Amino acid sequence: MDKKIDIAIDYYYKKGQDILTKVNKKSDITADELIKYGEEMAIIEYKLTALEIAKEN
């Protein structure tokens, strides 16, 4: 089970990095886009936290 959790953690970590890369590459990002990316990052961080807790237990 730990292997599946590690795979999921890696997946969500990469998704978060992809979002950060998109945001950092855009020089003309709109407020709506920034809010959308922020919401996506919040979801990813929530999932990563839950996975880390599951891994500890």
C-alpha cells in the first residue's frame, strides 16, 4: 500500500510543479487565471497532506 501512496504523492507533486511552471512562465496572467491556478494548487496541497498522513499511519 505504501508504494501506491508514494506513486500518488509523486503524481500530485508533479501536477503542482506543472501549475507553478505555467504561472511563472506567463507574463500577462489575469486575475481570473491566478484564482483558478490558486484553487487548483489548494486542492493538490490538500490531497498531498492527506496522502502524507495516510503514509504515516
